[in-house]
Amino acid sequence: MAPGGGSYQMGFQLTPLTADGGLDTSGDFKGGPHPAEEDTLYKMSIENRDGGNKLVQQGQYEAAIGRYSEMIMQLRALDNEVGIEWTDEGHLAVRQLRASAYLNLSLCFLKTEQWTHASNTATRAIQGDKDPPDPKEDVLAPEKRAKALYRRAQAQSQGFGNYTKALEDLRKALEYAPDDKAVQQEAAKMERETTKAAKAADKKLAGFLTGNKKVKDGEGFLDDKLRPEEGFKAKAFKEPMKMSEGLWVMPGTEKEKPKEEPSDDKVDFDELTREINEMKEENPEEYEKLREQVNQKLEQEIAEMDKAAAEAAGGAKAPAGEGAAEAPEAAS
């Protein structure tokens, strides 16, 4: 029997009724200052957590995502609730509850292969959902932090093939849970994958430097637009060609270059390959800058050669006594 002599009516949940059929609100919170843990929103979020956990156990991950998401919205509303007497314990309880919601969401998103959401919710479990992150939101116990890092690593490796980032997270996870077998095995697997990827990069870059078949077919370090078209042949100029200020090349005066003697100054391509690969792995931003600079330099040289060729083709001749006293070209 409900208080006041009423009864319960079966619906979505058991609802107490008074004797005359109205809702019995005698057990409801009537307002006024109260701890966060006693607020209705907090209690509803607990119900959503428990309901979501049951759905996960049943393999109903999409439905569980709905319960955990609603749980987070309730806890956000609780932060702005009027009449709550906040204590350090109350803040901690709410933050831990919210972190557990994000941690559980990361599992559900992994199971449903929603990789970006899986990575993002694992991150929020670790640092909270404030922007910028609030250090006070860092409330996960070490073993749960390791779990969040492990799940983020899985999203990076399985979803994006980013083995380097995954390995970073797994190494961090081992700091919090050094005896966790699953983390150990996943870290060992990522070590193998990163080594395999590095060897593949070495092989590709070495192919560029030594001019193997793949490079000739169009694979390599530079943009395709910088490669000569098929059947390209250098033009033989019949007119004087200006190379730079005060320097002209006359047809038929080019001398054959002497044979180069062995020198210590020659490029060691094996060493260059190793250094470039180290830069690519350790500092990808610098690697991309170097690549862009090489492309720009080649584009500039090609443009200068094209311009010189156009001038030569137009019948330009070197006036007698031509020197450095020439009008400057327009800046490009």
C-alpha cells in the first residue's frame, strides 16, 4: 500500500497514488538547500548509469549510448541547479559519475565502430568536457585512467591506423596499470606495427633516392606536377640563352664536364635516407616543411628555365659588351 491508503499503478515505473487517485508526492523533495547527492537529477543519473550498464551486458550498445548520454545531460543540468549546497565531496561525486559515463560511452562507441566518438569520449573521461580542460575534472582512479587510454589507443589503431599515437597511449596506460595483460599485449602489437610501418617508409624513401622502378612509375617524394611528361626531351638551343644577370650561353660552346673524381664530399644516400626517415618519424611537421621547400625550389628553377627558353626562342641576342647594367625584372 502507498502512504495515505492509496495504491500503485503499473506503468513505465511504479507511481504512488493517493486514495483519491492523485499522485502521492509525500516522498518527493520539496526544495530548499540540499547536498548534490540528494538532488533528483543526481538520482536520475544514477538510474541511467545502472540501466546503461545492464544494456551493455546484454550487448545493446546503441540503447546504452542513449542512457549514458542522458546521464551526462542530467549531470550538466545539476551543475546549474538552484538550492544545492555544494561540498568538495559533492563536486567529486558528480565529476566521478560524469567520468564513468564517458568511459562507458567509449566502450559502446568502440563496439559500434564509431571511432571518432570512441576516441573523444575516452579523452573526456580522462580530462572532463570543459574547454579548456579543468584540472579538477581529472578524477579517474589509476586503473580506470589506464582503461580510458587503452580504449583511445584501440580507436586510433583500429579506426585510423595511427599506430604511433596508439602506442603512446598504451605506454602511458602501462604507467598506471603495469600488470594489465591486455594493455601489455596491445602495446607489443603496436610496437610491431610501428616497426613495420617504419620499414615500409624506409623502403619507399630509399626507392626515391636510388631511382628504382616505383619512382620511375610516379611514386616518390615530390609532387607529380614537377615530373617531366612522358617523352620529354631537352631542347637544343640555336640562339644565345641568358642564364642570369650578365651570363649568356652561346650555342655550341658548352664543354663536356670532366669526369668527377671520387670525393669525400659525395652524398651518402643511405645516410640521407636514414636521416630523412628519422625526421619523418620524430618530427613530421619539419619533414613536411622540408618537402614543401624542396617542391618550391624545384618549381622556381623550372619556371626560370622556362622563361630563359622562351627568351631564347624569341630570338634574343646578347648585345656586345652586355654586363650587369640591365633593368631589373619584375618581382614574382
